[in-house]
Amino acid sequence: MATPKALLNMKADGPKKHDAPGKQRQDVNVLAVSDADNMLENKFGYAAELPRHRSLFNMLLMAIVIASVPYGLSTTFTFSLTNGGPVTVIWGWILIACINVCVAISLGEISSKFPVSGGVYYWSYMLSPPKLAPLLSWICGWVSLVGNITVTLSTNFGTTQLLLAAVNIYREDYVATEWQTVLAFWALTALINIVSIVARKYLTTLDTFCIAWILAGTIATVITLSVKAEAGRHSADYVFTYFDNAGTGWPAGWSFMVGLLQGAYCFSATGMIPAMSEETKDPEMDIPRSMVWSVMINGVTGIVFLLPILFTLPDITTVLSSATSQPIPAIYKLVTGSKGSAFGLFFVILFNGVVCGLACVQASSRCTWAFARDGAVPGSRWLSQVNRRLGLPINAYILSTTVQCLLSCLYFGSSAAFNAFSGVSVICLGTSYAIPIYISWWRGRKAIANARYFCGRLGYFCNIVAMCWFAFAIPLFCFPTTTPITKETMNYASVVFVGFTLISAAWYVIHGRTNFRGPPMSEIVEELGTVPNRKPADESSSEPAKED
């Protein structure tokens, strides 16, 4: 590794011309990492504790994997098929993809100005008026934390349900019991966390493999379904214009909107990527680019994945009446006419789900760790520790996993209540994204005007689209998918959301109101001039203890 003196010389003169190309690239990478770490410590007031080993390519792959489009679309197919069928599936996906490009650009601009793992919580604090900064950042941080944990929970639980549904391909009478589902979820969650910790050095390689897997799996799905089509074929008119919401009880327009949860869930984790900022070599550009480019790539991937399914779609009523409540296994089995072929295509989705869970676990643990190091979570001193040998916030992993396992026990009482976590993750993450975007727009976008990824008028337009979407979507996804409303069809997302809100409010009254000061004093605070004068944060805020 280059010495500090060599780094200074490189910064002034650049790599020597007589150096070999590989040596030059290595020197440039060392310089970029050093600059990023210096900026983190000097400008933002945080100690550089996590190794910076992720490039733009690595972050782009992780952003694609964290959405895992074939998996995300498969686990939420019920919402769109019930609320409109083909029209909602294809046009709803295209609409949501376009909206999320605007969301990604809006978040990307802000992340370029504040490339720290605190993400939306940190941004809200720095962008807010002085008197409102602590409260707004507290609210944003808590809904972001809940969103990160619940989206990881719903991802791993969805993979568990798909895994058990795969059994139904061979045994049509098999329906997993509550205890089988929960125990399988615990086992999968433990496995994913162990792999995420033990195989940390190989996760970027796994992301690369998963991209190839998604591409190959999508191509295999297109070819197999198009060739077999045992349940018949549909015309383009059916795929792009057929609308049926007869079983929902909602008016056609509103039913279409409720069905948008399928696409919204797939893209909900886009804003979790900034949690990896302190492990990225050039976070000011790599994080926003990875978010925006991944949404575009995922949008196209989704269209390619959905079209062959819709052109060969069996009878919707038959598919939705599957004993497992998961349409995709039934669709594959009916279209291919073969249990083996159906399981082969289905296995592609299962593997996507596992790797998606790995990406979510990484992001949610960093979110927990970053929020804890500023003293906003009970047990912050313990949660903010970084294991020196592994270079990972192990305690944050433990908390996130424990909370998920405890929440999974709700499945014993009511599967409808538990299924609300899919909606609650979209609501919480959407709220956490909307807060900094709105504050930045409301204050004239002046704080981010000199960001390296500032998009000018395009960014302003994207802010408007994003804010309008969240203002509409957050209450929308609290509605049940069908009527009449019973305890079985009730959408408990709003209940869960309010419950977590009350917990965060109680902790703010008990602890946050008098003890929470937000991020440490730093150059960025003085530059913005938006945060009230206060004493520098103590060591537990800016330099968490390391765990041996």
C-alpha cells in the first residue's frame, strides 16, 4: 500500500507515466479510497471504520440484486393479478419503473452531497432548518430503520414461502403449517446472516454470479414458456388491454392503483444502497449512478420477464386459487405441463430470493449501525461497535435478525397481519425517502447545488414527481386489496406502521428529546450553516468502540 507521503505526491502529480498500467490503476484506487476516508473523517466527522472495497461496478450489481426483479415480481403477483390482471401487471410495472427513475435521481443528488452510511436520516438532519433538524432526522431515521428491517423480513419470509410452495409442484395437497413456515424462515435467516458475515470477501463475486443467473434465468423463462404454452396463448390485445378486477369490489381505476404494490415493492429497496457509502471507493458518484442505472436495467428486465408469462397466462381464477397463495408455481406448472420444468424455472427465482436477502441484510445492518452511532437507538454503544477482525457491525446484524425472528411469530396469530409487512416496508421506506427530498426541494435545493451528481432542472422535475408519488402511494398502500373488508382481508400495514411510530415517539420522549444531538460537528455543518451551534458530539457518536 502506498505511504502517506506517496499519496500526497500522487495527489499533486498523479501516477508516474513510466509505471505499468496495472500499477497506475492500483495507485489511483488507493488514492480514491484515501480521499474518501479523509473526507468522511474531516468533512463529516465520522471515523473510517469499514473497509472501502466496492467499486461502481460492485454497487451497480448490488443495486440490481437487491431488487432481484424476477423474485420481487413473483412474490407479489397476487396483488396485480387480483387488481386488474394483465393491464395492471404490465402497465403498472412500466409506470412504477418510470416513477422510480425520478426517485433514484432525487436520492442520488442528495447522496452525492452527503456520502455517509446514515443515508436519509443524515440527509434530513443536514437539510432541515435548525429548530426542526433533530426531530425530522429522528422521524426519518426511525421509519428508515423500520423499513430496512421489515423489507429484509418480508424478503426472507417471501423466499421461505416460495421454497415451501415449490413442494406443492410435486405434492398438490401439501400446504405448509404455520410452525413449518416460521421454522423454515428462522433457518433461512440464520443461513443468510452467517453467509453475509463469514463470506464477506466473496459477496461482490456472488453478486456478479447472480447477475449472470438473473440474465440466464430470464432468457430460460422466455424461451421455455413461449415454446411450451400448454395452457394456450393470448393475443397482444389481451396482454396490453385486458382488465379484470371483478373479485376486488373496488372501482376499476382504484383497483389498478392498489395493484401497483407489485412494482412498488420491487423498487422499494433502491434507497437502501446509500447505506453502503462508507464501503464504496467513490461514493459521491458511484452510489447515485448505481441507483439510477439499476432502476433502468431492472425496469427493462421486468418487462422481458413479464411478457412471456402474460402471453401464456392460464386462467387467472385457477392460478389465484392455488393452495399456496403463490401464483408463479401454478403458472409454471400449467404452462410447461411438466413438474420438472416448472421446478427448474422456479429454482431460478428461489436462488434470486436468497441472494436478494443477502443484499438486504447487508444494507439493513449498515442502516442500524449508522443510526446507532449517533445515539438514536436503545443500546447504541453496543450496536455501534465494529468487529475489528471482520470489519463488520456484527451487533447490528444480531439486532436486525433478532427483531425479524420475533416479528415472524406474528404469523402464528394471523397470516393477514404478518403479510402486512410487505406493505409496511414500502410505506416506511417511501416515507424515509420523501422527507429529505421534500426538505431539499422546499429549501430551494441550495444545499445540494454543488454536489457532483447535481442534475439541475432535471433534478427539480424528478423531485416533483417523487414527492407527488409518495404523497399518493403512502396512504394508497394502507388500503385492502379487496372488499368487503374482514379480519382476513384487512390490510394491517397501517396498524403496524402506527405501532412502530408510537415506539419511536416513546423513545424520543424518554431519551431523544434531551440526549439526541444528531450527527457530530464537522466541516459540512459549518458549510451549510443550517444546524444550531452545539458542543461536539462525544466519542460514542463519532468514534464508536471497536469489538475485538
